[in-house]
Amino acid sequence: MSASAPAPLIDAAQLHTHYGASHVLHGASIAIGAGEAVGLLGRNGMGKTTLIRTLLGLVRPTSGAIRIRGNDCTRARTDSIARLGVGYVPEGRGIFPNLSVRENLLMAARPGVSGRCDWTIDRVMQTFPRLAERLHYGGAQLSGGEQQMLAIGRALMTNPDVLLLDEATEGLAPLVVREIWRIIGAIRATGIASLIVDRNYRSVLAHTDRCTVLEKGRVVLEGESATLAQTPEKLARYLGV
């Protein structure tokens, strides 16, 4: 990176992360620039979710460094990281089943780092018409696809600068999957940066600028998404496709 280039929103270098005696990340590095969409690919158990959880402070790295907006966040608390403009859509959605759709959204509402409030409940309703029809439903009353929309909408209510999406389409019906990818594309067009994990590597490549591939906690392949899409033999080696 040149001296004049802006620092990435998220810049993680040489991360080693353990779960007890299990060494999961082995020197993994990743960077996400402002407005940039980055894909994170790899077979199951290769460390993708662990990398996201490490970036968020949900798991502490054994070594390595994490900088967010230029701040050293290697040992920062998760709430401090969120206040730096990092939104999170977890695998499994993590909505509050006993709260209504409206309550799930409003409990997350806050201005962005710069004080902007681009994402209001009205804008979320426009983006997710299904949620508008179910505003007073409890979270537990929603279908899986609606819960996923709610999880994304809740993250947007924090007015993030970067959104981390972990398996956003897992277990959803094909029609709903297409709708989720449409929404991800619309969010990308607003200038919010993203880190996207999903099993459908073709969709990830189509909706990102760059991709990083993990194998056993190590970065084994990275490059521009359009270029990687033209090298299926490389992807097959690490993704088993």
C-alpha cells in the first residue's frame, strides 16, 4: 500500500487463534477497504467463522494484529469494535425470538460513526417489504428467510461502514436465497463495505471485488473475484467444487 493510500477499514495481519488446545487460525491476514466487498471462502471447518469472530473480538487472537479505522483493536471488546462502524450478521441469525420485528430493529438503532442515520426503520421496511408486513410479529413467528432479513436489517440499523455476513443464505429456499443476494447487492451499491461468507462460491464471486480462500486456517488463495471466477481449477483444489 502506498503512503498516500487510505488505511483499510479493517486490517488484520498474521492472526493466530486457538480454541483451547486447538490451533484454528495459522497466520491468517485480511483487509477490507472503504466501500469494498470481500469474499471469504473455504470448505467447512477451515476457519472462516473463527476469523470473523476474531475480527469482532468474540475470540481473542493468540498473536497477530487487528486495526479498525486505524485503531489497534487486537484486544478490544466487541462493543467497542461495533461502535467503530462494524455490523455483524451471524451464522444462525441470532435474532431475539420473544421480541417483535419492530423491537428487534429498534433495539439496535444508533447513528453511524460520523453521526449519520441513513438507515432508519422506514428505510429497512422499504428494503425488506416482507418485514413491513410482519412488523408486529414475534421473531419466533417468522420463517427462516424472514429471520435472515431481520438479522440483516438489524445490522443495518447500526448504520455500519462495514458489514460482516456469515452464511447469509444457509438453509434457505432458492427463491429466498435469490432475494437475499439481491439485497446484498443493493447494500453494496450504497457504499457499505462487506465481508461475505457463503457456501455458494459463484454468488460470492459475483457480489465481491476480491476473495480470500482459507484452508486449515491459512490463506491459500486470494485475488480479484472476476479473475478467480476464470480459474475454476484453483477453486476446485481448495473448495472441492
